[in-house]
Amino acid sequence: MKNIFVLGAGRSSTALIKYLLTEKAYFNITIVEKHTKIAEKKFPFAKVVSFDILDTARARSQLKTADLVISMLPATLHSSVAIICADLGVSMLTASYVSDEIQKLSPTFEAKGACCIMEMGLDPGIDHMSAMRVLDRIKLAGHKINAFETFTGGLLADNRNVDNPWQYKFTWNPRNVVLAGKGIVKFIQEGKLKYIPYQKLFQRTEVIHIPEYGYFEGYANRDSLKYLEIYKLSGINTLYRGTLRRPGFCKAWDTFVQIGATDDSYTLFGLEEMTHRQFINTFLQYNPNDSIELKLAHYLNIGMESEEMYKLKWIGIFDDQLVGLKKGTPAEILEHILKKKWTLNDSERDLIVMWHKFDYLEENTIKQIQTHLVIEGKDQINTAMSTTVGLPLGVTAKLLLENKIKVKGVNIPTIKKIYEPVLDELSRHGLQFLERDTSAQSPVSNFKTSN
């Protein structure tokens, strides 16, 4: 019997651990968690042991009995896990991005006959695999790829049945949502290198239609250019990666960006006595005669009865409620305020939407393929996000230990020997992309040709 150690039993681990427990006849599953009581309550029939990756000697002693380690710890701790696994010759999986530090361990993993497969979740993960399967198929047929666009979103299901004008709640790391788009946003549009400054990002959105699910809006991810190499798309005319939201979200979110409420570079003073309303007022000009609502509307040049103001009022940003933090940056304070309204309740379910568009040239004729994946969560525990992050890890773990995936060193799932068996297995569990030939319906790109 092979031994699988799962490091961390948090929210994102739910679907992974449940999947592995269904396969326990073939593997020994051990959950290693710093807070064992939480893990024991969530998974009463699983083996749970105390674990702290910062206690290096003890962690090494525990992991040396593993055949495979799946790290669901915070991304900053993966390198500590990888160093131990590489030295012990134990294979490792994570859903997080590959860091330079871990990439340098590839020769050590390979020399020990082990592998470290990272970016094996939803995004990154399923996005890599589903894109590469179609891209490789188009290339193998001898066609030239002209454009590739891809969007992913973690959203609310049943959006029309919830009293929430944003049609959004946190389904993943809230901090990542608040800081989305920080840094340099860059992509290729019709052969031209394009940049979007952060203060303009949420004003430049694309409209995406998913059959049976309606319209979404998408904004650009930070750096699409790195996928030129990752996806082997050198010479492509358009390359654009983005995030999906419901229509109207970006326009309202941009209000926070414009006033500086998403800034994470400094700490505010006097926070213990600060209310939501006072927090917003810190960013506005002093005027003893105008209300905070009026000052904000004037600053942003929006109407007092506008959709943006309605959304801000609903989220409680003008309430006299105490923020409830002792210290924090504007971004941390905003995140804390939003959590009060944007946390899933017992009656709500989340939704994962992923969409790809491929334009290519076939015998001088422009062709287009669109593919999409839509997964609905069951409840606030068994979420679509947990499923689409955890199930690829679980499936890959099983395939590795059955010797159906044979790789060494540090990898991501952009190669056929990984993505082919994983996608096939995921489709048997309901994670299957629908593909349409949309050649006659759309031009080469959603973008207007521009210099």
C-alpha cells in the first residue's frame, strides 16, 4: 500500500481529501495538520496527525514514510516542503505556481527518481491542461494559431435568485480578489504589445457569452506574455488571459481602485475606532457641508442614484459599523469589510466558469473554436472551487502511484503525458469541457484591430 500525506485540511482541501478517501482501498491516506481538531471534525474517518512544517526535523521524520506528498499549505510554505521532499526522494503535488526556488530543485528530484508537479489545480491547472490539449491538436494538424484568449471566474451560482446586486461573493482567497490587477498588466493584441495601467484596468473589459449561462465580463490578468513560452505560442497575434465577473461588477469595483481603497503599501492610523463610513472618508476631500456619499459621487463623477452607489450602499461601505481591526493597510481593511457581506451562507452555492477561444488558419481559411467548463458547487463546504482545485490533485496522485504518469523533476501540466490522462479521468468525474466550432459566428478576435 502506498502512503499519501496531505498537508493541510482547510477549505480548499475538502474535495481532494474526500476523493482520496474514496480510494483508500488502494492507498493509505494521512492528513497532517497543525490544527488537528479541525481536521478530525471535518474528516472523522481519516487518519489525522499533528504537523508543523516549521519544525523541520519532525516534519522530515514524518514525511520520510510518504510515497507522495500533496501540499495544501499556504504558497509561501511550499518551498520548505519541496526541499524536504527533494532530499528524501518523495514525489510532491501542489496547486500553486512554481517558484524559482522550487524550480531549482528539479535536478535533485530527478536524481532521486521523484517528481514535483505544481500548478495542478483550477487556475493554474485545469486552464493549462484544457488549453494545451486543443493547442497541441491544432498544431499537430499543421495549422497556424492566430489568437488565444482565456478567462476563468469564481462566481455565485443562482445569481438571479440572490439579494446581492454585485452577484458576487468570495469563493477563494479574498486577498487575491482585493489586490487583483496590481502590477503591470500586459498582453498581445493583433500583433501589438499592450499594457493597461492599474487605474484603468477595470474600465477596459470584454464581454463573454457562455451558452445556457449568459453573459459575463472579463478583465485582463497581470501578465499574459509569460504564456508565450509556457504554451509555445511564439509569433501569435493575440494572447490574452483574464478573469470573469458578472456584468456591472468591474464598474463598481473600479470605485475602490480610484479612491485608493485597494492600496496595500501603508498602514492606517486610528483604526480601532474607525467605522466603515470613516474609512471611506479618509480618501475624500474635507468638506463640512457635504455628506460622504455626495463627496464620493462628486469625486468619481457618478450619480447619487447610480448603480455603483447602490452597490456600495449594499456592501455596507457607508455604515457606521466599526471596521473591527486593530491595524491594517487600506486593502486589508477593505477585505475585512467585504467579508461581512461577501461570505457564502448556508443557502448559497458557488460557480466556476472557464472559457477558451482559439483562432487558427486552416488552408487560408480562418477557423475558430470555443470551449467552456461550468461547475456548480453543492453548498458552502462542497464548493465548485474546492472541487476544481482538489480533484485534479487527487486524480494526479492516483495516476502517479499507479505509474500511469511517468515524469521526473519539477513539472507543470502542459505536457501531454500529464494532461491527457488527467483530463480523461476528470471527465469521468463531471469536469468536462464543451467544445463548439464558432468559425462562422465571430471574426478573428473579439478585439478591434488597433495600432
